[in-house]
Amino acid sequence: MDQEFIAAPLEAVLPLWRLYKLGHDASCEVAKVPTGFEGRFLLDGRFLYSHQFSHSGEVMKWAFAKQVQFRQQGWSRVTTNGRQQVAR
């Protein structure tokens, strides 16, 4: 008897992180796409660019490497008004 396979819906978006600097926010999210996974980078909520990957591990490695780059440039999880933000 065949079993029905239920996969994550295409375009299901998972926010990974958000950082703040000088009144701006940079964020990264991952989406399931027909070819695998897509890492998306946004600045102030506006899409800037994306990269596609075959495997989820690759996109996660890329996303967190981007976070490290931004933190090295002075971006943080704290807004300019000093409030701690939950990583999204």
C-alpha cells in the first residue's frame, strides 16, 4: 500500500536572524523552493538578494556566516534605543 508523503509547503519561509545598526535592520530568512532551499537577505524589510542551495545544511551555513560578517561590522541584536531584540 502506498503512503502519502507530506512535505513542507513550497515558499514556507523561516526567519533566521535580524540585526540592527544606526536605525536599520538586516535580516535573513530561508525558504523551501522547487530546487531546494533559498537563503534571502533583506535590509529594512526589503529584499536585496538570495542564493539557492540543494541542501538545508548549506543554506544554514551560508546564513550564519552572513550573520557573523554583519556582527563583525558592528551590527547587533540590540536596537538603537537599547532594547534587546529576540533573534528572528
